[in-house]
Amino acid sequence: MDVSISDKIILSALSQGNEEAFDMIFEQLYAKMKDFATRLCGSECDAENIVQDIFMQLWINRENLVDVDNLDGYVFMMVRNAGLNFLRKSLRYESVHLEDTLQMVEEESAGDTLYYKELEAIIEQEIDKMPSQRRVVFSMSRIEGLSNAEIAEKLGISKRTVESHISLALRDLRKVMPFMSLLALLAMMK
């Protein structure tokens, strides 16, 4: 849905530095975007930080907003991208931390080592079953640690396509091992 004429006026005023216009946009979108970010990242505190950062970016880059045709969609995409970046960074950090923990567990018990090797084999089998493009994208992301932009550039595909492949790959893995957390799955793949 395109912005109304009044929204165009508000965006025009905001682009000229009008704080009242910014306040109106903030009041109109903040709660909705915070709810979305909370569902995305699972933490209200992290969601508040993400959405506050997005509104700060809107203010800083306000001159560019005059050309926006769908403000809700524009802010929604900013929040979505920021939330996904937050999750990606969190998963990498947790994955490294869990990898260290798994290493300690492996040293403590031969039985546990066997268990983790079996789980790793199951994960690898599922990855091998994925369509080739999804498998390549997922491996580049989770095993090589490349960003979505780097993967897109290397493979000559859009960043959105990369995100879609990763999402579908994670969904496939969750179906096979719903009892395991995503972080544990990723840690075992390293």
C-alpha cells in the first residue's frame, strides 16, 4: 500500500528536519516494529535496541526518505534486516562458545563423543540431501562463515535468494532434529 498524501507531507517535513514529523512516525510505527523485532529475535530488550537503532538511522538519513513510497514497508525491511544481522552475529558467537563447550564434553566422555559424532553424521546426511544450491549456500554461510552479501557476490545471486536458501536449510534441519536447539546444530557442524 502506498503512502497517503498526508504521509508524503510528513515524510517531506521529516526530510527537512522537522522533529514533530519524526515523532508522528515514531508513534505510528514503534510498537508495531518492536513487536515484530521481538518475535524475530526472541528478546524484548534486544528488539527495543534494534528498533531504536532503526529510528536513529531514519533520523540520520532523513533526507533520503522523501523518495520512499511505502514507509511501513521501508521501516519493516530495515527492522527485519537488522534483526537478521543480530541473529547471525548471535549465532556465530554462540556457535563458537558452544564449540568450545562441546570440545570439553568430548574430552570427558567417550560415550558422549560417539553420541555427538552420530548427531553430526545425521546433520551431514540432511545437508547432503538438500538441493545443490541450498547446500552450497548453507555451507558457505554456516561452515565457512561468509556473510549473505559475500555469498551472493561469489555465487552471482541476490542476497534475498541467499537468505531464502539459509532459511529453508535451517527449516529442513529442524524437521529432522526438532528436539535440538539451532545453536547446538550449528555448533556441531564446525
